[in-house]
Amino acid sequence: MASEDNKTEVTNETAAGGKKPFITEARLEICIAILLGITAFLMAWASWISSLHGGNQATNYTKSNNLAAEGNADWNEASQVMMQDMLVWNTIVDYSFDSEIARSKGLKEEADAIDQKMQKLMTDNCSPQMLDAIVWASGQNTLENPFNKEGFKESYFTEAQEKLAESQALLEQGMADNANGDKYGLVSVFYSLVLFLLGIVGIFKRIPNRIILVVISLVFLVIASIYMATIPLPTDFSLANYFKA
């Protein structure tokens, strides 16, 4: 009955105007079918990309947590090494004073023995960077504390800081993936709304009403598509990777 009413309406309009209207029911149905196909494809794309962002988020969070744990462990270890080097340096200073006192008293053999003990202490207990700093300190005009060397204390924590910085970068990337995944989810909601509006077009009998609903659906479709185009794709995303053997 609805189809007959529409045909009657179109026939009356044609008779009144003397020509067939540009937008007919058949053309409108074809337009709706095309829009449904496009919207379904775009909605599937948005859902897929959203899931990829979610996977990247989980991966980046896991890597970030692992690196943070390693970085904190390295930081604690570096702190212990630095404390040990400080204790060893205090002992070296004591040996150095004892050696100078022995030499001032003419006790060369005793001074040499102290120097040997000091050398063995450094070799067995000092970290590599501490030995380099001691060489730097011995080259100064006066007895210099190697811990006064610029950047020396920071050198203990270089590896730990690198891991912690990488962990923070992965965390931020994971947060970005989470935000982008949510945005693609929002786009999917818009596409769902478009599909709903196009699905209820057939309820309306009058073609002008159908046209209005199609136009509203098209506006939402364009807005959602433009918004989706501004959202970054997942890191290193490439369709070619999914077609490799």
C-alpha cells in the first residue's frame, strides 16, 4: 500500500508539473543502499583500527612496566656501587696519608707496602668509572676528590636513566594509543547512528521526509569521516604487512 501511495504521489506530481521529478523512489533506494555500504565499510575500518590501537596500548604498557622495573633495579644497583666507591675512596685517602707520612720519615719500604695495598684495593674494589675518575684526580695539582669531576656522579645512573626514559616514552605512547582507540570508538558510534537513520528511512511514506533523513545521515557520515581522518593510525601501521606471506 505504501508503495502504491508513493507511486500515486509521484504520478500526481508528474501530471501537475509536466515532467518527472529528479529524485524518484528508485533512485532514493539506490542512494540509500550505497550509503549503507559505505557506512558499513567505514564502521568496520574504524572498529578494526580501534582494536589495533588497543593492542598497541597493551603492548606499550607491558614494555613500559618491564623497562621501569629494570631501570629502578639498575638505579638501586648504581647507588650501591657509588656508595662502595665512596667508602673505598675514603680508605684510599687514609692509605695515601699514611704513605706520605712514612716517606717523610724515610720509611721507603713501609711506604711502598702501603702503596701496594692501596693499588690492590683500587683494582679489586673500584668500579671502572671510579678508576677513570681516580686517574683524573691524580692528574690535578692537588689531591682532588674524584667525585668532584663534572658529570662523574651522574655516570653511575646513565644506563638506568636511559631505561627509565624509554619506559616513560612507551608509557606516553600507550596513553596516546588509548586516546586514539577511544576516538575511533566514538567514530564507530557515529557510523552506527548513520546506519540506524538509514535503516528507518523506509518507515516514512513521503519522499521529502525520506530525503531529509538521508541528508541528515549524510551529514553525520561526512562529519564522522572527516574526524576519523584527523586521528593518527597505529604506529608502523601498513596494510601491506597483512598481505605478506
